[in-house]
Amino acid sequence: MQLTAWSRDLRVTAGGSGVVSHVGAALLRMLTDRAGLTVALSAGPARAGWWPVHDRGRVLVDLAVMFANGGEAIADIDVLRHRREVFGSVASDTTVWRALDEIGAMQLRRVAQARAAVRARMWQLFGGPLAARAAGRYSVPVWWSWMWTRRS
């Protein structure tokens, strides 16, 4: 499955013609694809022997991108849908509702596991979360040190 084809010829520049609003949404969507989150989420709500027209991982990512872009209701997915030249095929609000309705307890656990796995991989690539500074002191989050000492 090739979920990144939509961004193959996408370029971000500071000026020129063919300017598209909401370019930050495209960058966020591209980041989720390149980090592997879209593919990981695709396995979460999957049902054996059933292949929907719109990949459910893509639908979940597009929904998150839509909210990050200022959307307030599922119908706001049309902001992405109307930029087909940038985002490619985006599910309708009806399809988003259907995809959400398909998620039960098991699929929710799979989605949480997919997010955790991709997050851990990203932290590993970037050397962990940045230390927080409070009261003039730096500290690494407790959960981070706990997670990595348990793995060793």
C-alpha cells in the first residue's frame, strides 16, 4: 500500500504561483506518512477480508490533520477534500463517520498500540524528548527514563 503518493510532487516554497492555503496541514499529513503513523494506524481498525475504498488509517490521519488545522466538526473535512490537487483523495464526512463507527474496543487498543510504537520510534531516532526546565533546573520526564531503563 502506497499512502505517500499524494505528496510525491508537492513542493513548499515562499512565493510563486499556485499558492495553496493550509500548507501546514499538508506538512503535518506528510510527517505522519513519513513517520509511519498512517500505515501503523491502517492495521488498527482493519477487518479481515474487507478493503474499504478509503484506507482507515488515512481517514484517521486526515481527521487529526483537519482538527489540527482548526476544524471543529467532522464536516470540516471538506477543507482538505477541496484541496484535491494537494491532498489527493480525502474521505467524505459520511465516510469519516462510518470509519469512526467501525472502531470498537479492540480497534481502539490497536490504534493506541500503533501510536505508542511510532512515538517510541520517533523518540529513539531523535534521542528522546527534550528535558524540561522548571525552577532553573532541567529534568528528563520520568516516564522517559522509566521506559528506557525497563527496556535495557
